[in-house]
Amino acid sequence: MLELRELELNEKDIFNKIKSAKTIALFIHINPDGDCLGSGVALKIWLDSQNKKCDVYCDDIVHDNYSFFVSNYVQNCDIKQDYDLLIALDCGDINRLSKYSSYFSNHKNTINIDHHISNTKFAKLNYIKDCSSTCEILYTLFENNNIAIDNNIALPLYCGLATDTGCFMHNNTTPNVHIIASKLLSFGLDIEKIHYFLFQRKTLNQINLMQVALTHFISYYNGELTILYLTAKDFEQTLTNERDVMGLGIVNLITNIDKVRVGVVISESKTNCYSVSFRSQGNDDVTLIASNFGGGGHKKASGCKIFGTKNTVIKKIVDAYKDIYAGNNSIK
Ligand SMILES: [Mn+2]
């Protein structure tokens, strides 16, 4: 974590760099969520208003549920022009930029704005703050620098804040988060529409996937660790894909089962390659388990990719759980 003074210096540097850049590219992570999309869209709208040429890149598809605030601001094409400045938003490490990562790491003028405690500080200038969301960092940067926010900027910022706090239910929902949310709401946001698209709307295929998922979980260590699996075949049968899992809240559902300490969902994203989400209920730090497999995230929510068949992936997780939490829990 950077010291406060360093953060203040970096904040000045960020604005100086933005001021002197005419063309700026923003990068957000693969499997895009409300926070990276919200921060990308909010920053783009402001930069456009400052007569900068700004583009937002993401090497992935944006889920329908986010279209109401993302519209066509985000692109996934090859980069055909040079930019004066590149900014990564909400990316804990360079691999989250996927096909854009080498372009980013070879550029001389880069900024990394993020709130993941596991951030690898891969840019020339890194602004990493331990708080709820990248949207909270951006809001604070705007406020500290007297940048006027309008309802077009308030909407994506609110969406990021709401997403990363799990609709203001995770333990990163500080009093300051509510203060910011209240200021953003004062721009007249349509709260019902926002919450419907961000948290409630499901496709029928997603509900079919949920039905399959609920028959696919296994408990270990007297129910402390629960793992739910979804294979390529499950996605095929329900006409869904890995992206549909995120909006279902399955990982929260299994972590909320009584006595569960860590809930895990593994989804086969490619043959023998599983995307893994970890959640903890209580004090266990699940970045420890994700970083064991080259991933990262937050204390109570983290993720990684693990290669292998379904059974070997599950065994790797079960073994890692025991190695990491043994001595500090009740595993026998
Ligand atoms: Mn985030």
C-alpha cells in the first residue's frame, strides 16, 4: 500500500499527465464487471468533455446487463493509433488486460488506478488505494480536484460502487461509500432500473443453468469448504457460458450455507481450464488461496484460473485449502 504522501504526489502526477496528454486510451479487465466498466465510462465521459481523444478498450464481450450505462463506449478492436497516455482501471495485474497487455507494458506513459490489495503495480505510475471500488477512487479524485460531476458521470460511478459492494452488502461498504452513493443519487438516478439490470435481471437460460448448478456441489471438511462445478457440457446444454455465472450470484449462495467458511465456484471456460471464484464468510483471506494459483482479488472475494480436469481442479483446491487454513481453523 502506498503511503498517503505518495498518494497525494501521484494524484498530482495523474492530473498533470492527463492535462498534457491529447490522446488517452483506457483499459479495463476481461470478464468486465460494473466497477471496471463504470470507471472506464465515467473517465471517458469526463475526458471527452475536456476535448481529449479517448477510447476505452476491453478484450472481452460486455454483458447485456451493463448496456444501459455502457452503451457503445467500450471497444474490443486492435489498436491502430498511438496514444500519449494509457490508463488501466480496476486491473490487479497486467494479465487482466489480455491481448492489450504487451501494448500497455511497452508504452512509456502508463497509469494504473486500482483498489485490489494484491495489485502488482505494473504501470509507470501506480495509484492503488484500499477502498471499495475503482469508482470510489475516481469519485474522490474528481472531488479533490474540483471536477464537476453531472448525471452522465454519476450513473456509471454509482453502478461501479453498487456492483463492487454487492449492492452495499459486503464489508467494504464503509460510511464513506454511503456518503458517495448519496451524492451520486442526488443527480436523479433511476435506482429501480439500475438495481434491476445490475442485480435482478436473469435470462431463462441462466435460470436453467442455476437448476443444473444446484445439483453440482460438494462439501469438504465438515461443510467448511463447498465447491460447486459447472462443466463445458452444462453450459452447452443450457445455452449459456461462463459470463452467465457471474450474474447469478451462485458463489454467494453457496457461501451463505450455514457453517460454510469458503465457497468456491469452478466454471470450465475452455477444455480443461477452469475459472475459479472464491468467497469467504468470516475472517478467512481468500486471496491466499487464489494467489496460490496465480490469481488475486480481495480478502473476501478472489479468483484465479486452474488447469486440469474437473476432478484434478477440485483436488487442487481441496488440498490448497487444507495447506493454507490448517492450524488456523477446525479442519481435522
Ligand atoms: Mn473493482
